Amino acid sequence: MKTLFFALLFCTSALFSFSQDLQFESGRTKNDSKPQLFAELSDKFAITSTFIDEVMSYQLKQPVEITVNPKLVFKGRVTSITNDAPGLTTISIQSSEKQGLILSLSRLVLPDQTIVYRGIILSKTNSDLLMLDKDAVTGHYVWIKKQVSQLIAD
């Protein structure tokens, strides 16, 4: 009986000591160690004049080639077109050249008929991404390069 008691005591203490050694890597550390995909692009650049109209006109399963920037041409296939809410349309395109790279563009028509666009190009294997947003100064849409770790709470 004493042997069983000491064996259980030993196993319990070993379990608690090993369980306290676990440490989790922060999202910032984990994502910042990934390679950059958009390193040669500037931190902020304008979209081409036809980009939004071109992307929003695509059909499901259509092969596409989009010039995001003279240094970045996105080739892929439209994988989904969704209308999740009234006035919201989202088009997602999967890259045919880089596994896991996705371009997603959404159009939202607000109740006052104002149209807002949001977009993102990202891959879970890279540390950077591009976000489409309206420039507060000029009012034109621009791509903004960001680090994934800036968007993930630790």
C-alpha cells in the first residue's frame, strides 16, 4: 500500500512539474519569423484605375490575372462570391502560383448608398499582407503593407 501511495505521489508531482514547463509562443514572435512576400513593394501604393471594377465583375471559377502593382501580378481562380448581408458582396480568389495566397475584395453599399470597399491579400505562410483601404487625405483607395503580427492580439 505504501508503495502504491508513493508511486501515485511521484506520478502526481511529476505531472504538475511537467505541466508548468509549457510555454506558448506569442503570435507576434511566430508570425514575424515567417518570410515576407511583399518586401519589394512600397509601404503604401495606389490601386490601378480599373482594379475594383475588374475584380467585382469576375464570375465564379473564372481564371484571372490581376495587376495589383507593376511588381505584383496576381494569377488565380475565383473560389467564392458571397452575399452574406444586404449590400455586401465579397469575392475571394485563390492564387494558382503560390499555395495559400488569397485575394479577397468586399463591396458594401451603406443605407445612404455610399459604397465602401475593403480588400486583403495574404498568406498564412508569410509575415506580411496587403490591405486595401481609403486614404484619409486623398480619398482614393490604396494598398497598405502591414505585418500580420500587427493585426493579431497577443
